[in-house]
Amino acid sequence: MAVTMREVAAAAGVSIATVSFVVNNTKPVTPETRQRIERAMAELGFRPNMIARALASRRTQILALVTPFSRLWLGAVTREFIIGAARAAKEADHHLVIWPVGNDGNELVALVGQKLIDGVLLMSVQLDDARVDALRSLDVPFTLIGRTRDVTGLDYVDFDIAASMRIAMDHLAEM
């Protein structure tokens, strides 16, 4: 059975609010009190309840990397994007989930609408992408890997293939 903050508070001789301050790092607590609480958490095997934290803060600390289904889905470039996104999410104290979805945007609306995530990183963006239109209509931050025809108001990263080819060809010609 899960150990509660009430049990940790009793073991550490503090209030439940003080345990909450330590668990959520929301208010300063003296080093001695923090040490007592952390020791009680370790001895009791306390694990924060992520669902309770999400309900209280209205944030899940979960980001979704959304990518379409395809046979090339787990190619080398995609793997590098996933690994990079996972590292960046961890550094920002978030978790990363990978959601393979269709390109029509309907499934994305259903998933994001459940408020299970705090933000979306959309991969394999197309020039006319229904998923981008769907995300624009939702109350969730998002950014794109790739770009749509109209990037007004959008945050995105993309490769300039034409410029990359020119640089490569110029370099080759110089050699």
C-alpha cells in the first residue's frame, strides 16, 4: 500500500503542508526539517502521487512527441529526434511520451483534449497538416519539427534542404 504524506509528516514530526513543501519544492524549509522529511520518506518508501500532483498543479510534467504512423517511423533520424527530445524533457524535469497518430488530427484532438500532457512536439509536419490546425484549436503549447505552408504564429525547427544541398555541392565543387 502507498505511503501517504500524512504518514511521512507523522514520522518526521511536521505538518502535512511542510511535507508538501518539500515534495513539491514550493516553499523554503529549513535544512534540518528537509533532512528529517527526506529521511522519513526514504525509510517509509514514500513515492509522490503523480496524479494528485497533476490535479493540484494542473500540470502533468508530461510532454508528447507526436509522430505519424509509417514504415520509416523508426529510422535513424527519427531515433535521434526521440533521444534528443527525451534528454531535453528530462533536463526540464518533464517526462516524454511518444504518441504515434494518424495525419487527420482527430486522434490528436482526442488525446490532447484529455489534459494528460502539458505540451506537444509535432514531428513530420506537412505543408497542409490537419494536425497543426487541430493543435491551434486546443489549449496546449506546441512546437513543430518541420513546417506548414503558413507558419504565422508557430514555433518550429526545420531543415533547409535546398541551402544544405547548395553548401554540399559548393564544397564538392571546391574539392
